[in-house]
Amino acid sequence: MACIVDSRGFVTEVYDSDLKSHLRAGDNLADVLGVPQGTDLSGSFELKLTKMEAPISLFSSRYDSEMKSQFIVVRGGPLQATKSESDQGDYLKVIQRQKYALDQSAIVAITDVRGKIIYVNKKFCEISGYEEGELIGQDHRMINSGFHTRDFFRTLWSDISSGKVWKGEIKNKAKNGNYYWVYTTIVPLVNSDGAPEQYVAIRFDITEKKKTEDALAEERARAVHSEKMASLGIMASGIAHELGNPLGALRGRVEMLRDSVRSKQINPEHIEKMTERLLGLVDRMNKIIRGLRAYARDGSNDPYENVLLYSLVSDIVELSSQKSRKLGINLEVRCQNKEIILQGRETEIGQVIVNLLNNAMDAIAELDDKWIRVDIEDQADRIKLCIVDSGKGIEPEFVKRMLDPFFTTKPVGLGTGLGLSISNTIVKSHGGELFVDHGNPNTSFCIVLPKKQNTQQEGES
């Protein structure tokens, strides 16, 4: 087989090295052969290309449900071909059946080396809403949704132009304005020198899959919100107490300042000391509010930003301190490098820390020896944060199930069973890991997070 010509007489594939000097994808065969446009090319007969001694034969074939014609061009004529016409017919049938099978499920397009479309199948037209004639000669910018960045397409073209096969997902836009997602494999067809001459793109519609993923993401967001509200309900009285105490002290000191001014008994040194105490109370309340804000708001769609980890942990510990004092739990933070910065979503990282702290406090509430320690360790390109408590570890039968949604060892009404599952999802979304440290004699839940996030988008065309 030397090349394939579509039903309109345009060349779509050229395989024969000698023919490539006369025919290129996109050429009109009638022009190349020097015959009038509209000449009936059906049947099996011989024609001679200009400046080419050997004749070519055109074998008419049928290939899809609409019975459109195409032609298989063989160099050398029916009597000079290396295979008999019968063998060629069998060979063509195999190719036609394979193409028919592919066309039933896949969206197929072929472009020339410049990216101009020279062939599309029926499914491409169906999903894009464009007619074949509207697509041929154009490039894929016709269906560009604007979702992907220029760097994304530069990377794609860099790969395929170097002869590499490219795979990925892309969001496209149909003629009617609707969006659809496809999973694509782009295969460069290269010459003997390894340089691409055409690109074959085979796509599969994954729009429903992406809709399902979006629905699951929304459901996860609702579960996260539910878990947050449950935890906030547990902490509500403690938060009120933590804010109420400094507010009462703040009011008392302001009244003392007012009385000093009224009595004209102003002692600058006394005023300065009182002012420092007032600023300390304000800072404490601000810390509690920062911790509450970092935990309570929805941060699932926040961009990654630089997070000062020690500061975030300190705010969360301050938020939880009333509960720990009420239960008689000694709570401390150990961190040698208080300037550790990692990229992440502060709200989500804060939620993980709150969940682990709450779990630890609930687990040791009835013990005689009650303490919790937050260890922060700088590990080159990663950080390790462990919530260690005075408990003696996790029962082996619980370890495998503890990250499952709705699994809990707490009494009814004291937990949703979603905390660890959600925390694990958040940590994984940051490229990290949540695990139990079995090497510690005490109960130790650890998270390891990369300091920098890989935000490069992946996809295809």
C-alpha cells in the first residue's frame, strides 16, 4: 500500500518513499494526476504520475456505516504489485475493519506537520458540532476552550515535534459553545530520518467522567464543611472562654487607665506597663481569631501560598488550649526552626492539625498521664509534623481502617468518622503522606509534606 486518498480525492496518508516526492497529505489527486476535477476515480485501473515511470493503481473501497468511498493507491500497477490483487483486497479488508472498529468508539483526527487538519472521522464531527468541510484545512484552535495555558500547548508541541507520543486530558469547546473533555493520544508519524510528517490524534470522550469527578469534589467539600462544623461545635465553649477572659482583663485595665486620667494621677511608668499588658491581651485575642479563621473558612479552592508553619501551629494550639486545660492535658510545641515555610493551602493544613489535636485529646482524656506534643522537623525539601500523645499506640486491627470514611472508635455522638479520612485526602492533595509512626512508644500521627508544590498543569490536545 503506497497511500490513501479520501472520497473527495484528497491525499490523507503517504507511505511509499518514491511517491512522497510526488504526493503529500492534503494534495488533490486529480491535480497531481493532471485529470479534470470530478473525474470518476472509482474502479481499479492504472494511471501514470508525471515524471514517474511506474504506474499506480487505485482500488476503490468502502469503510464506514455511511458507505463513503476511499481509495487505496498502490505503486506499480495491478500486475506489477508485489501482492496479487486478491491478496491486496484481503489486506485492505483487514485495514478497513480495524478502521471501522476504531471509528465506533474513538474521535480521530490527522494533521499535517504544521497542525492543519487533513482528516477527521464522524465522531470528531459529532462531538465538535462542525462539519468535515469546516474542519479540513483548519487547526485545533477552532475547538480551543481557553482552559489550558500557552505553556501547556508549548510542551505538547515540543513533545510531538520531537517524535514523542503525547497523552493527556484536555477541555475543548464545541461549535455551539458547550465544553467537553477528551483523553487523547497523539502519535507522530515520522519519516526515515525520524522527523514527523503527520500527527494522528485518537481521542475518547471523558466528559461524563469529569462531571462525576466534579460531583465527588462537591460532595467532599460538603463532608469537609460538616466535619469542620462538628469540630467547631466541640471547641465553641472553649473559644468563647479564650476570648472572654482577655476581653474582661482588657476592659478592667482600660477602666483603670480612664480612672487615672480622671483623677489626674498619671504615672508614665505605670501607664507604659499597663499599655504593654493591653497589647499582650490584644495579641492573644488576635492569635485566637487567626486560628479560628484559618480553620473555619473554605480553603479548598485557594491557590498554594507560602505558609509559616510554626506560626500556624501556634495559632491552632492557642485555639485548642482551653479544651486541653479543661481536660488537664499539657500541650506543647517543639520546633527548632521557627522560620520553616512551605507552599500549601493554609486553611486545609490548619484543618488537619485541628483534627489530629482533637483526636489526641479525646483519646487520652481518661488517662492519668495526659500530655500532647507537636513536633515540627525540617527535612531538607520536606517537613515532618507529628502529633504525639501519652497514649500507648493504636490497636493493629484499627490501623488499616482508621483512614476509611465514617470509621471511628469514639462513642456515638462524639465523632463523625470523617476527620482522618478528610485529613488524609488533604495531605495527599498536597503531595504528602499521613501515617502512624509505629517506631514511637507513644501514639504518634505524622504528616510529611513537600516544601514546594508542583503546580504545573498536565494535559493534551
